[in-house]
Amino acid sequence: MKIPESNNLRKHRVNASGASSSAHLREFGEVNQANNPIEVSRMKHYDFEPDEQMSAVIGLLHSMVIYNYQRLKRLVGGLTQEEIDYKGTNNELNSIAQLLRHLAVVDLHWVYRLQSMDIPKELKERFGSMYDADGKLPFIKDISLETLLGEYDYIQDQLKDVCTKLSDDDLVRIVPFENGNTATIQWAIWHVADHSRHHYANTYLDQDTRFKSEESKVSTK
């Protein structure tokens, strides 16, 4: 027996190509009942949208951050508290809430690394650490999606302010990384975008694992 998918999660389910079949086809035109593309009546244009207040390359790199951040927000939009706190049948997964907080905390570190500064104590206390004593993502629960995304928005605004003050002459300037390592500013901004993309995949897989585990529980009863 297969349990019905909730409306909130069904719209986020994707296939191995990264998009649901009908949604993918709708990006390029109309879709008939057999999910076959028919005459294309409207096309979408895909591109990055650099902030005009930023220098050329800095703006391009930052636009990659924004692109992935907005895509992640669309993925989790509308999820319930139970859904974002779900950690697997045996508590073996990082919850979506944990992943969102982790992304926010990591980006906060980069906001200050890009300025070669330490994170203020009050922000450390507010957002917590990247990892707990066991090297895992800190456990959180019962924090609303609105709160988590509000915190993340705040940090994204801080990152935007920092990038606006940078110029392309700063791209190869070296800033501190973790464990005594260093990075260039151009790599750092790219890494923020790539880290978001990585956990976008984790978030999707968390949702897919939930579907499979719930379907398995019902089918074995």
C-alpha cells in the first residue's frame, strides 16, 4: 500500500535529473496529458543577475550565491514543522531545519572571513557553532521555518553588504579559512554558492528518504 503524498512535499519531489518531469517540460512550453512536449508557446530565459552596485566579477560570483539561495528557499517553502524537524526513522539524518541553520552559520562565518574579522560574540551566541562536540550538526527542533529563513535572510543581507564594498581588485586577496588555512576572496564567494547547492541536494534526498521510509512502513503492515 502506498501512502498519499502531502501537497507540500509532492510539489518538491524531483526525479534523478533534478526536476519533476512535468515541471521540467513546463519550463520550455505546454505539456499534454502524456507529459510529451507539444508546440512551444513560451520559453524562459535563464541567466545570473549580478547586482549593479557590485563590480563585474564580484557581482557575478555573488549572483551565483543568490541563485542557489533562492532555489533552496523554493524547495523548502510551505513545509510543516514536522517535515523540517524530521530526522529519519532512526534519527539517522540531519533534519532540514539543521541544514538550514548550518548553511546560515557557515555563511555568517564567511561574512566575517571576507573582512578578515572574527565573528562578534553576540552573533556566536545567537546562531551557535557549525558543529557540536562530536563533529555533527547541532541538534535543533521546534524552530519555525519562518524563523530559520528570517535568520538566513539576515545573513544574506550582510553578505551582500560585504560584497558591495569589494572590488574586482580584491578577488585574489587572501582571507582566513578554517583550521589555519586560507582562501582567496573569489574562491570564498564561489564556495558559499557551492555549499548551498550541496545542501540543496541533501534537502531533496532527506525528503525522498522520508517518502520511501513512510511508504515502506505502511506497505509492511
